[in-house]
Amino acid sequence: MSATAIFSMSGVSKRFGATQALCDVSLEVAAGEVHALIGENGAGKSTLMKVLAGVYQADGGKMSIAGQPYLPAHPADALRAGVAMIHQELNLAPHLSVEANIMLGQERQRAGFLRRGRHRQMARAALERLSQPDLPLDLPVGRLPIALQQLVEIARALASDARVLVFDEPTSSLTEQDTAHLFDVIRDLRRSGLGIVYISHFLEELAEISDRYTVLRDGEVVATGELSGVALDEIVRMMVGRDLKEMFPRVPHSPGERLIQVRGLSGTDVPRDVDLVVHRGEIVGVAGLVGAGRTELLRCIFGLDRVVAGDVRIAGGGQLARNPHASIRRHTGLVSEDRKGEGLALSLSIADNLTLTRLQPYRRLGMLNLRRRTREVSEWMRRIHCKAAGPHQVMDQLSGGNQQKIAIARLLHQGADLLLLDEPTRGIDVGTKAEIYRLIGELASAGKAILMVSSYLPELMNVCDSIAVMCRGRLVEIRPARQWTEEDVMRRATGQETA
Amino acid sequence: MSVERPKPSASHRPAALGSRRTIDLLWSLVAPFVGLLVVCGIFVVYQYAVTPQNQFLSAYRMTLIAKQTAIVGVGALGMTVVIISAGIDLSAGSLMALASVTLAVSLKSGVDPRLAVLIVLAAATLAGAFNGLLITGLGLVPFIVTLGTMLVFRGLAERVSDQKKIQAPAPDWLATLLDPPAAGSWQMVCTGVWIVVVLGIVLAALLRYSVFGRYVFAIGSNEATARLCGINVPWVKIGVYAIGGWFMGIAGIFDFNNLNKQGSPTSGVGLELEIIAAVVIGGGSLNGGRGSVLGSILGALTMTTLRSGCVYAGISDPVQKIVIGSIIIGAVAVDQFLHRDQSASP
């Protein structure tokens, strides 16, 4: 293999204080290969990628590109050597045009002025390789749909003559359709002889797109080889290092009385005329493409987005869908899909985040009894198995999975009976996902009603009691989860009838 | 502040994007003038309703407005670059005072006037670069750094001038920049206004066609990305604030003209806020990535016209302040509303 290796590293180690983040890691990527890098959060994937991209310098070990020693001291060095990264969060300047973004950092100039003709030509050539010859070069990138934005970033890598492309969770905010298109692009790039490293939590995706794989655990390589013929269960076992009996632990629960009834709910654009009923002790999943109005449905019910028509009645009298303040008082809570942006205040402590929606119990004469709050928060952290130093730890320092647990615990602390969960396991590793599924199951068995949106179909199929499919703002069909197949869900989500 | 949510759509239609683009292009050409036209319109209506014999848009008043716009306008040019890069410069007013007293002191001590101009511009540029150096070197936010240097530069100006206004001899070419041109001359408005126009054209070209200009926009739009793409962010930022300083040097020379060959250490208190208001009225975004030379100049012109109009209509000074303050808020609110409307459609 090493004869055709376009990129290789051997014996790479990296230590942060007492933590050995990487230990003697070797990785080889051949030209024309898609190499899956697999591991749980904290296994060392992102550290490894940062070493590769020149953000961190390795303590020991060697790297080479096409046989030449490679020692990046800075991200710019990596770019010059032909290593480009496509991150989960896109690195684009939203106000700049498509052309400016593609050529960013690699401007062709004459006496300090841009060679616009040359730029347009290079940008066009890069976009053509991605089968996007019609993309307007002058449009600000911020106005493009997310999938096209991602292609602009890939085009930037192509324009810089990248030889090694690293994709870090590239599909987490893409629809199935856009994902399929991205995979076509990746296959094309593979054919043209690029070395591609592909990181994802979606094992099914890895199996579809990758040729070989390397599994990292606790900073060490535990397995590497050809992907074909290896069962996904086997890979999961290697990742977590223990037998993960159940990816989707089931906690028995049964639907009780009706908790909310949504009638003819319409938002400004989406959702359109949605009817839905959720009972206590029931988990209802919402499937659909990105942009189908799933997130907006939750936000409308919660009163966060403007409701144009329809209403939401909650058992015990009262209306939802007015404003978040009123919804919280009527025992409803929302976990946002955007943890960083609006879901949590990451610079505040666990205690602050957990109790933000209900401070009354700790209030006397307008002042907070902080000691009582700390005690209470510790108790909650124990109940949800949150791994953290203590209630005063800042959210920033927690893993995504633990942050998400706090976000859900906040709803429980505020006494929510109806939990609106938007992509509750996005960007979370397999082990923690299972814990969150168990938590959701336990909540249902305790009589809570759960309405969850997810783009990860196996999760909906295995966790929910029934699944509603949305398409272009409308709720097209709802059935018990058992009666759906993944193919049927996709067919309805893309606007077709089921066979 | 609007958070830009990605707007995904199942089908990508470049054609639809294209027609949208033409409308946007037309609007982006017209929009900056709207505020100015509205303000002029109000006072012209007032004229017909109340004082038909006294014309609002007389040649005299227009040249006066142009002259009064020169100082804020030239400051707004530098501030436009700073604001596009997602920065702010609160030291601009103090920097102008420092420049004008430096000019007066140099001239008074017999330095050749041409050399004095060079000294002033070099000093102002250095002072601006100093802002940039503190921001990048210490990793502080521009607001704090320039809040500090606002006092530092003011103090320096007072030291240099010994806290007194300094009257200095100056040749005609340097002292009549803001004087009305000879009657019937081709110039129509004072030399200072022409200087602003020429500098504006040069700066607009620099922002649009130079690598530096593109880096300024990239840093303002997404600094992390700019760094990741290998752009030398600290140097570009130092350059940005140096340019801001250079323009305040020109403003200092104008101020020296405006005060009849005097350098005053107390000049330009609060000027930075007027300059920032001009840029923001002209479509600049304090979040960075957005702003234009034409917009900022028109923003400055709008504010001067408004003030002049208030005097014309006999509105008292306190009421004037209330009106202008409200207009600043209103103009930015309208701009933001229109902008949100644009970004909301796929």
C-alpha cells in the first residue's frame, strides 16, 4: 500500500498536560481512496486532524505527503502542502461572493490588485469539477443553501490543488438528497486520485462511501483494514471497546391520556396546516428532509416562531403556541438543535444552564439561595449521569453529549410534561447516544410526552412509538413506527406515495 | 442583530438566484441615496408650505453643506474600512485633534509646510497603527483599545499644544482648503470636498479590486475562516487601523482650515460618534463584512443636510439633537429591516 500512499503518518503522539491525546498513531491514505476515521468523541480524531492540519504540532512521529516529509507549523503550511479540511461548521465568509470564497487565501494578484479574470476562470473550473457549472460566482455565499455552501468550500480545496481532503462530519446538516449528491462528488474526487479522509458518526454512511477504515480509541489505533466484509456491529464494538448490547435500549412505556392536540397549525412559511396528537407516555418522531418544516413545527408549538393559523391545546386547559414564556408555564420545554447558538449559554455554569427556566424555588425576596440551588443541581447531574467536575463547571468544558444531557435535564427541572426535542443526538458519540435514548425512554415511562425531530432514521425507527413524516411544510403521514420501513419514510419525505 | 440561519431548499435554482441578483444590484445602487432624498424632500416641502421666498436647495446652502460634510466625510472613509473589518475606532476624534495641533505646532516652529503635512499624516498613520498593534498584540477588543487611546491621544494633543489653541502661519494652498472657490470658477465647491471625492474613489477601488480590500471584507465577515485560509490577520488589521489614522490626519488638516489656521486640542470631541453614525446610516454593519464608501459619504451628507435643514427651519438646538438622534436609529432600523428581508428569501 505504501507505494501509492499519498499521505502517511507513523508513530504520531501528542500530549496535553496529563492527557495522552494521541499515542503512536499510524495512518496511511492511498491516492484514490476514501479512508474512514472512526472513533467516539474524545477518541482523538479531532486532535489527529488538527495535527494533520497544522493547528497542533505532534510531540513525536513522522508525516509525509507523496513521499515528501510533511511538517506543518501553521494551517497555511498545510494548505500549501495540499491538505484541505471540510469542517462540520463551514469556513466561509458569508458576505463575500462565491468566487471570493473559493479564492480566499490564494488570491492571484498583480501589484496588489486582484486578477479577477483569472479568479473567475479558476473558480469556474473548480465548480465544474463538482458538477456545479451554473452557480453564480457573484452571489454572496451566505445566501446559498447549506449544501451549496459546502460545495463552495470543496471548490476552494480543489482550486488550491489539494491532494488530501479531510471531511469532518460533512453530512450532519445535509438532507438525504444532498448527502447522496455529496457522495457522488466524493466518488468523483476519489477517481481523480485524491486521498480522502472521512470522519462521521453515521456508520451506515461510512460503509457506503469508504474503502478502508481506521478505528481510534483513547488516542490509539485499535484496528485498520478493508471495510468490505466487516459488520457494522463489529466496528461499534471496536469503537466503544465493550460489547454494546443495545444501541437502542428500550424502556417499556405505554401511551396514556392525550396531552396536546395540534390543529391546523401554520407558520409564516412552514409548517402548513399540521394536525397532530401526542399522548402522555408516548414518543412521537418527526422525519423529513431539511427544510420540510420539522424544526419550525416544534418552534411554532413552543411559541418561538410566529403562528399564522391553527392552535395547540394542552390537556388541563390552555393554549400553547403563543410565546416561550407562556409555554414553559404550561409545562412544555424545547431542546434546540443548535446547542451552541441558542440551546445553551456555553460560557455559564452547569447550574446556571440547568435552572435558567425555573429559578423560583431558590428565590427569596428577589435573591437567589445559591447553596440550595447547587445542592439541587448536583442531584440532577447524578440522575442523568452527567460526567462533570461539579455544578459550577462551565458548559464549554463538557463534551457535546454531556451538554445535551444538561439541556434535557433543564426541561425536567422546569417541570415539563411535553418535551420538544430537536435533533437530540446530533454530533454525539455512539455511547452517549444510547444513554440519551435510555433517558428518553425513561421519561416516556414516567408519563412525559415526547415529540422529537431527527435526521437519523435508525434512531426514529428504534426509539419512537410512532413517526410522522413531513414534506414541504405538511405532515403527510403518521403511522406507528413498526409499520414504517426506512424506504417508505424516505419516499413520503420526498413527496412520493408509498408503494 | 440578526442571526443568519441557513436556508436550505430541496431544489437549487441558479436561474431564480440570477433574477434576484439583478433586483439586488439595482437596489444596492439606489438604496444609499434614499435617506438623503427623503431628508431633502422634507425640507423642500417645508419650503413650499412655509417660506416659499427662501429656497432650501440654494447653491449657497448646497456648497455650505458640502463644506461641512468634508470633515465627517473624510473621517467616515477611514471608519468604513475599520467597520467592514468588524472593528471600531473611538479614538478618531482625539486623533483629529492630535493631527491638527501637530500641524499647527510644526508650522509655528517654521517647518516647511509640505514637510509639516507629511509629518502630520505620518503621525496620524502611526497612531492608527498603534491602535491596530494593541488590538492584535494584546488580543483586546477594538472598543476597549480605542476607548483607551481616545484619552491617550487627547492627552497627547493637549501636551503638544500646552492646552491652548495654536494660531500658526500657513500658505494659501494649505489654509484655504475649505474656503469657497472664486466666483464663477469651475470648482463649484471648496478644494476639501474634491479631496474627499478623489480619496473616496481611490478607497472604493482599493476595497473592491485589491487583495488587501478583499482580506478586510473576509476578516469582517468571518475572522476564523480568514485565519484558516492563511490570511495574515494581524497585519491586515494593523493596516486597517493605520488607514483609519491616515484619514483622521487629513481630517486634522481640514479642521486646521476650518478654525482659520488654528490647531485646537479640544476639537473633535464626540466627532467619532458622528463618523460612526455616518458609516452606519450608509449601510455599514457593526458586525462587519458590510459597508461601502458611497454609502458612508452619503451618510455623512445626510446628517449635514439634516442639521442644515433644521437651522433653515428654525428648529432649536435641543430639538435638533433629538431629531438627529432619532433619525440615526430610524435609518439603521430601516436598513436592517430591508436587509433581513433580502436574506430571508432563499
